[in-house]
Amino acid sequence: MYYNIDIGEEASLLRFILIFLILFINFEASASDKLILTRINKMQESDRIMNSIKKNILESDFTKASQNIKNIKNWADIMIQFFPQGSEASETNFSSASNDIWKEFEKFKDNVNIFRANANKMFVDAQNNDLNQLTKSFRDTKNTCNSCHENFRN
Ligand code: HEC
């Protein structure tokens, strides 16, 4: 099979493999390091799942879309627990989480809740086989990913 991988994708693939290995082998990782690596891994997974959902929408495959959206929904429901105080980016971890998360924690929580609402909306739209609404709620969810990154990722 032919893969057209540009440099950006190659770097992120390498990073993914590295993080996966560290999670898997788990050497010398403190509880906080593990939590950070898990959340980075979940974020990368969300990225791949969002691409699958996009494909499902293009193919009007509501069954597969629902399954994929369920994963996003489940992550949205628990993600706040993966941002405890003191887990921001530092020289000794892989994180790019901004200090602003904890400076403006209420605002961060609002972003998480908007994300949850949009993921729920996607799920309902997929269950209703409503292509127009699902296209819209997918776009809204993607915008939530991006706006949270703009505000809270270094
Ligand atoms: C409420 C805020 C928030 C939402 C919503 C959010 N993210 Fe993130 N995301 C973050 C933060 C903060 C980081 C940095 C985490 C870290 O490095 O510790 C991050 C990191 C990432 C990364 C980089 C991981 C790496 O390799 O370092 C990707 C990819 C990503 N998110 C994808 C997504 C996608 C896709 C969505 C939506 C489906 C999403 N995120 C929703 C806050 C959010």
C-alpha cells in the first residue's frame, strides 16, 4: 500500500510511537508522567477518531459513525480528571498543556462542557441518521477541539 506521508505527519507518527512505547514499557514514569502520557495518547486517538467520523459522514455510514462518536463522548466525559493541578508542561515532561488551564480553570471546564455537549449532539444526530445535522455537529465539535487548543495549549 502507498502512503503519502509528509514531514509533519512523519514527526507526529514518531512522537506517537515514542509515547506509546513509554506508556507500554512504563519505565521510570511517575504517576503524574503516566497521566500526562495517557492524556496525550487519548488526544492523539481523538484526532484519528475524528478523521474516521469524517469518513463515515462522507459515506453516510451512521452505524460506524455512532461507534466512533461514542469513543469521543466517553473521552469528553472523563477528560477533566486528566488535568489535575501541577500537570502542566515542564522541561521534564512531554506536555504542552498551558498554565492558563489552572489560572482559568472555570473557563477550561466550560470548554470541556461545550465539547461534551457537541459530542452528545453528534451522537444524537448519528442515531437519527441526520446527515445535515451530523455534518454541522461534527464541524462544531472540531471547532471546540481547535478553540480549546488555542486557549490552553502552548
Ligand atoms: C477542553 C480542552 C480541549 C479539548 C476540548 C480538546 N483538547 Fe486536545 N488538547 C488539549 C490540551 C490541553 C492538550 C495538551 C495536552 C498535553 O500535552 O498535556 C491537547 C493536545 C492535543 C493533541 C496533541 C497531542 C500531542 O501529540 O502532544 C491533539 C492531537 C489533540 N489535542 C486533539 C484533540 C481533538 C481531535 C479534540 C477534539 C475531538 C481535542 N483535542 C479536544 C485540550 C483540549
